[in-house]
Amino acid sequence: MRAAQDIILKPIITEDSMARIADKKYTFKVAVDANKVEIAKAVEELFKVSVDSVNTMNCKGREKRVGRNIGHKPDWKKAIVTLKKDSKGIEFFEGMN
């Protein structure tokens, strides 16, 4: 079993993800090989909340060009975690609105 900090890498702070906080949906960058059950347990352990559902998506790394050389950013995985209605919110995100 991996540590929760190895599964949840960082929060994603965008205009779209901030708009979803009202519906108790929080967006995180997660480990590429993490599954939905691991992500749910990691969020519950780190933030002391109860998770209702987890939606994941694999994001392709974009092309990055420096001069005439073309490289690629690494592929990554995004998770949108929905909390239960009776659960408290995540304090980290609450201060950003």
C-alpha cells in the first residue's frame, strides 16, 4: 500500500475547478497508475472527509518546442473527487474563493 502523499500529487487550481467547489467537487493531479479506490482512500486520509465518487481522466502531455527541437511533456492523470453532501469541505480550497 502506497502512502496517500504518493497518490495525490497536487491540487489543480483553475477557474473551472474553482467553480466546481460549490458542488463539493475537487480536482487533483494524481499518480498515473492510481485507481479510483486508492484515490478515494487517499483523499479521505489526507483531508478527513468522506468521498462519494471519483472520476478520473488520462491527459496527454503536450508538445514542447525549444528552437528547432521538439519534445513532449509527460502524460498525467487528473481526478475529480465528489464529496458526500453531509461531509465538510476541504479547507485548502475554501480560502481560495
